Amino acid sequence: MSQLENKTFDQKITRRDLIKVFGATAVAGTGIFGASSKAFAKNAQHVVVLGGGVGGSTFAKYLRFADPDVKITIIEQYPEYITCLRSNDVIVGMHTLDELTFNLDTIKSKYNVNVVIDKVIGADYDKKTVRTEKGETFSYDKLVVSPGIDFKFEDYEGYDAEMAEGKFPHAYKAGPQTLELRRQLLAVPKGGTAIIAPPQNPFRCPPGPYERASFFAEHFKKHNPTAKLIVLDPKDRFTKDGPFKKAWERLYGYKTDNALIEWVSGSDGGRVVRLDAENMMVETDGGDYKADLINIIPNQRAGVLAQKIGLTNDSGWCPIERNTMESSLHKDVYVLGDSSIADAMPKSGYSANSQAKVCARAVADTLKGEQPGTAIYSNVCYSLAGENYGVSIAAIYEVRDGLIQPKGESAGVSPITDKVTQPILEAVYQKNWQREFVKDVFS
Amino acid sequence: MKLQTIFASALAFAFIQPAAAEGQNPIASGSAMAWQCAPCHGTNGQEFLEAMPPLAGMPAKQFTEAMIAYREGTRPAIIMDRVARGFNDAEIEAMAVWFEKQPVKQWENTSLTESQNAQKANSTGGQK
């Protein structure tokens, strides 16, 4: 009778509860003692989620809200996930990597989601199955893919993935590269030079490179005031450039002789075309720059898995139906987050979370044979221009004329005012946001 | 059917169907909109320990008045003015009604069953 001592049965469970949670077939078929937290009706519809990051984890949680009965399986390559968001903090010691490391334990236990740690290597859209590295095959009714980004090292002569793991980390996926970049920042000699080279659009976390630049400048201000950061940009504009540059003026002497930060636009030759690793030099459209630290954040495309299973188009990203996030290329397959082409929405963690919720409703509705409701998306990006100086961009989005566009007059960046409360409170909100966001995603 | 009756029912229909001027989407459901608030205000608005105010259990009137004031620029804001400008009155009302019914407790202390019951507290304002 050991099963009776099992925690599952410590609570009072009525047959009705079981039917509600697991579906009538499961209860009828197995009898009450056969039911476990993993039991689903044999004929339960199955939604398979590839990727347990921000998009995949949010999706699974909110699909459970929308549908108590559907069987949900997440297949994720790694047992732990380090959020890219706030990983700039790790470079300057405001957060540790451990504090940004999450797992799917709560998603599994609280939301009754199967979690499989394995790597998907192929999909058969006719048979509606995916195959994994360990040789398993999973059948799905709906497949949801949230594969993140991949880097286009080929856009830079002399730079490759292996060098990124070594002396030239891009640190644009959080992990060991983040720690290596921290080590290098601390090692910049007195009066030395650091270079950050942001990518061309579109890319993950549009304010990320400029927040990182701000942190480097702040670090130099505190610890190495004769050092200098040069941002070599292929673009002439970047997100929140108004409030960012105002902050740089206020905090780091931007545009003065003693500036800790210099920004070279694409028109001024800022695009990096080559890395000369041996001489610690980069070549740009406007000439060569020597430095003690070189941080190239490469141009990007949809995650490797999306490419491998045929979800990308010529742009390198994944086209989707705007109301549901369903792939425009394969039916019953959905693409979330950075990999998707979501028009006005930035490739941010917030966007992935927002899209996951829209998609969860659409999937639940479609499985019930209903028409999905009106889609509504949102994004807020809080960034720090200094430890206590926040800047933000926010928008609500709707689908209009076949595109995801800002709704009403909602789109806007932080106003530039003389009120000190604005940037200070935005910095407070940024920190609050990070704590609440990861809870909404992983618990 | 008398012409008068047809006219009357058409009129009635116009009132039950609050949505959409021509070319606009029907409004999203209250919960679909409310879910979008979670990254800052907690899942289902159930975050009571941070600087951003919790929305779960907030009286609908208070929510509605605050959002409209943010939107119209009559209430000082850091970010909520920009967010509120994305919503019309009917949408704000739909979210308000939904949030009012959510449990007044931290999300992490709320069971799935408890939440699923609250999830059914759909507003009357939207579809689904």
C-alpha cells in the first residue's frame, strides 16, 4: 500500500477533481491509483514546445491557464537557463550569473508540464513529429518553437564562433562569455581603450549594446577615469538614443574633451568589417582602431534550430501569422520570440513573453475548434544608463493592415526632462521589473 | 416583422456589440489584455512586494480612473502614461473588471486550481 503514502494522495482528491484535471478517459482507463501528475488522457491533445527559455516557459504556463486538459511537453537542451536579460549587470558586478540562472522545476510541478532535457534534431511536418538527439520521437498536435538567436560571424573577417568562446567574447548569450568579458573589463589598463561594436538591425535586445556601453563608461568613471570606451556602430540611430545620449552627457562627459564614451555612427564609418586579433585592432569603414578590449556583438539571425527545421525565410528570420504567431511556412507550428518576424516589436524578453501569451490563447482556441480572439501584444524595455539612471521604451501593439503595430498613441521613450525623479525611478522600476518578469516566466 | 421591431433589435444589437468602429479590431478579452501587464505587476497582477502596485483585487473603479488619468496626462507618471495611451475606455473597463476578481495574495502562494477559477472571471466587456 505504499502508494497510499505518496504525497499525491495526502490531499483529498475527488473523482470529479481528477476528471477536471486529467480528462475523463484517463480516470476511467487507469483507476484512481494509476493517476499521477504525469497522466493525461490517451487521446489528450499534445502541444510540444521546443526551447525552455523566456518564450517557451511562458507559453507552457499560460497554455495551462487557457487549457487545463491539454498535454504539454517542453523539450529543452540544457537543464538550466541563464537569462540574457540583466546579464550586462554581471559584467560590472551588479548581479551574479547564479542570480540569473533558472530551471523548469516550477513549470513542471505547478503547471503539469512534461520537461524533457534533450536536443531536437529534426521535424517531420507531415507526420507531425520531432526527433531528438537521444533517439526519441515526439508526436504533436501543435508545435511551438522558441529558439532564440544565432550569430553571423561571417560578416566580420577574422572573427568566428571559436574566438567568441576564447579571447573575443560577444557575451550576447549569457554564460561563460559574460564572465570573460567582465574579466577583460577589469583588466583594461589605466588610460586604456575598450571597443564595443553593436550589430546591424534587427537584433536581440536593441538597447543591450548601449546599456553595456553605459556600464563600461560608469566602470571607467569609478575605477579607471583616464580610460575610454569607443562604440563603433554600423547604424546612425539606435533605440532610446535620445535619452541614452542625454544620460551620457550628464554622467560621462559625452561630446566633451574628457568624454569617457565616444559613439561613431555608420555614416561616420563606424561599421566594423574586420578583426585583427593579433594586433588587437578592428578595421572599420572609417579606418582602424586599436584597443585593449574588443567586444564585437555580431549581426544576427534566427536560432540554429529554426534554420535547421525550415522555419526561416530569405531574411534569416521566421515569418509568422500576426494574430497567432503561427509559422507562415508550416501549419500547426508556431514561432515565438527573437526568431520571429514581429514587425514593430523589438526582439526582447518582454516581447517573447507577450507573444507566448497571445500564442497560448490562439493554440488553446484552435485546439477547441474555435476562432482565436483579437491579439494584443506589449513591450517594455527598461535599460540602465548607469546604476541609478533608467531609461525606458514602452508600447502596446495590435495587428493592423497585416502588421504588428503600436496601438493608439502608446509607443514612446522616456521623456528628457530636468526632473531627476524620472531616471531614478526608472532605475528602481527596472530592478523591480527584472524580479517580477522572471517570476512571470519561470514560476 | 414590423419595421419598427427590426429597427429596435438592430439598435439593441448595436448596444450589446460594444466593439469596433469600422476598420478597427474587436476589443481583446479582459484577460488577454490583463496578461500583458504581468511582467511588471506580477502574474495576474498578484505581486504585492514590489514598487509597481498590485492590480489583483483592485476595485474596478480605482483601476479605471487611474488608467484614464494616466492616458489623459492628468496623473503624474513615469511610464504608465505611455502604456495607458494604448487603451480605449472599453478596454480599460474590461481589464478593470477582470483584475478586481483576482485573488489578493502573492502569485507564488496561489494554487493552479484557485487561479483557474479566477481566470474564468472574464470581463463582460470583451469577447471570449
